[in-house]
Amino acid sequence: MNLWQHQTDARHEANAMLNSKRNPLIVMPTGTGKTRTAVAITADRIKLGRKVFAITPQKEILSQWIEAYSKAGINYGYINDEGFRGRNKDVYVCMDKSLANMMHRIPEIKNLEIITDEAHHSAANTYESIYNYFSDAPRLGLTATPYRYDNKPLGEYYNKIISTIDMQTAIDKGYLAKPLVIVPEEYKMHVPVKGRDFDPVAQAELLGESRIIGDMIEKYSLIFQGLPVLVACCTFEHAKYVTEQFREAGWRFDHIHSNLPDTERSRMIREIRNEKLNGICTVGIGTEGLDIPGLYGLIWMRKTMSLSIYLQFTGRVLRAYPGKEYGIILDGVGNTVIHGMPQIPRQWSLKTDYVPPEESECGPRTKVCPACGTSNAFDNIFCHICRGEFGKMDGKKRKLPIMVDGKLVVLEDEDMKHEISKKLNEQRKNNFAQMESEKEEKPPVELTRLDKVAIMRKDLMSGDVGTMFREAANQWL
């Protein structure tokens, strides 16, 4: 496997720790190749005679791991709500709850090692039960945010953080898109705090007003003009309502949530990638570990004090994509003011006395440009977007910037707006043509007999087809 240097460095250090029965935690920003690094490490462990469980928290992430192992030629099985699939495999990709429910029925496995994706979940009861049952198995964790919102330390599960690249370096090297954060001052809201986070019900009530929703939709039309985005919402009902408002405005939006069938969730992700959907509204599904390179922007309609939630959502729109230089973040609720720009350096710790940036008195500070509404580092003398000098602004409001061919321009009149829309449509066609070309170049993945049986069984036994199949089978038998 061809790896970037930071992936190779993490691979070597993780292998050395696992060989000495220690538990490393690889921390890399979203989109910099944690899964690919872990697949290479898995191949190394198999060569040493190890067996591997790779644990994932969501079905979509499980599918991504299966695809990654398949492309790497690794002999895999999987454990999910359908049961235990595959015999005598080198690695099993596991849903956490499925593994916890059936681990007592699994025969003893010698030389087992455990890889945990989204390892900030490691302190949850499900994961703890797995680690305790397989107590002799060394652990490798992967995460972009090694901080739990309940501040429960990860030092009980991992010995050392391996961090070989930060977000700013990844942006400089072109592995990630540049974050462009727009913060309209008029949307600063006072939302009551409930426990350790802002009250989601109060947020939904304030953000659900037609005036604010309508304005955010107008901003979407002005800035993105149909490009695919992710919309972060407060509650299920809020996400449903926001989806309806976007649809009434003529845009094609869907609401992704855990109650949907797998096929429907897969369709939404696929259509976002192919730019057949303008956006997805969500409370949590799709914010962790999911590769959605077709996203051009994030619209915050949920205020949060959780650094993990903030960085997980932000990471979805910074993934690189042909023709995409910026991941535009329309932060209408001030999350950037709370947590700072996404790419600022952050010091992570496995200790119990760690104080996350949002709770530190000396945490990162930002300021909003009064001319264009963009979030800036607090020490900036000039706005990094409109180049206005802080303290000497003329008070004249500039219109919000828009993305065109990887460059930022200022909308001045309707003719320029029309020209930009034309260029964006051309860019989308070129991107789609390139994606189709890349698909044709990829060799078909060879499936084993068990893979084919599993796919056929899943297709036949799910949804309406599954109902008809079972009824026909019962009548025949």
C-alpha cells in the first residue's frame, strides 16, 4: 500500500507498541487517512500471526472498513446484527453492540488484537465489556477527537497518543480543503445551558423560527447555489422541519436518521457524492468516520459546547475533492467563536486532569470581521478574507464571499452572480465526469462465494422483497 509519510510514521510506531503489548491511540484529523493506515497495520499484524477485530460504531462505517479490507486483499469476515459471517478469517469487522451481544459464544481466539475506530467511544459500557472479555488482546484506537464530552479520560484504555500530522499541515499539503468560516453577527443567540451543553429543545425553538430558517436558506442559495452541504440540526423534529423548508424553497434535501432502512441511508450518501442531492439534514448520523467527499459546505443550525461534535461535523466538509479548495462553514450560531477555527493547534491528553479548550480560560479566541462577517484569529490585524484592517473599518458591509473554481470573489451585482452560477455548473459537470472516469478505471472487486451469498441473502431478506420472499418460501415449503 502506498502511504503518505505521516501514515507510514504512525504505522511503524503503532506496530512497535503493539509488539510490546502496549495500546496506542492514533490521532489524525478527519480525512487524513486513519482507516488506510489501520488497514496497513492490520496486514502487518496478520503477517505476525495475529487475528484482528476491527470495531465500528455505525453500519455505514462498517461498510467502509469492509470495502477497504477488500481492496487491500485482506481475508475478512464481519459481525453485525445479522450474526457472525465468515469462518477462519484473519480479520472481522464488527459492530460494537453486535460483538458485545455474541462474544460469549465466540470460541477462544489466540493472538487476538482489537482495533477501535472512533476510539473516543472506548469509555462507553459496550466497549468496556468487550475489552474486559478479551482482556489479553492489545488495543489500537483511531480517532480525530480523543476527548469525550463527559471528560472521562481515555488513559484507562490507551498508553500513548500517536499524532503524526495536524490539520493545518494537512491543509498545507493539500490533503484537506481550506476551512472558510462565515459567522453572521446578527445570529448571535442566547441559548440556556442544560447540563454540560446548550439546551437542544430551546435551540430548536429559536432556530425553528421561519425568519431564521428562511435567512439561512437564502444564505445557502447565495453562497452555495446548489452545491451539496451538510446541515447540523438540534433534534429529530428540527431536522425534519429544516428539510421541509429547504424543499419548499426548491432545493432537494433529505433528512438522514437512525430509523431509516440501510438502503435509504446508503442512497442519500450516494446521491450526495454524485451531486443529485443538494443537502442532508442530520442530528448525528453521518458525523463520525463517514467519507462523504462530495460535500462542499456545512451549515450550523445547532449550537454546541462539545469540541468533539464541533470537529466531527467540521471534518465532514474538509475532505479533499476534485476542484474543491474550500470547505465553507456557514456558522449561524457561533460555534466557531466557542471553539476557535477548526485548524488551530490542539493539545490532546489521556490524563484525567485534562481541560479541553472550550473550558479553559486561556483557550483560543477569535473575532468576527465587521465588514464580511468572517471569523478571524484574535490577533489578526487584517481580515484574512476581505483584507479589511481591524479598527479602521469604514462600517460598510461587504456581501458574503462565494466559491468559484477554488477562488473567492465578492458578489457585487446580478451579472457577476449569473457568471458565477454558470462557472459552478461547469465545475460540477467536470467533477462528475472525472468521478465517472475514475470509476471505469477501477478494476472490479472479486467476491468470494461467501461474500456473494451474504449479499444475496441481505437483498432477498430485506424490505418488501424480503417479506414476499419469505411468504413464497413458506408456501412452497
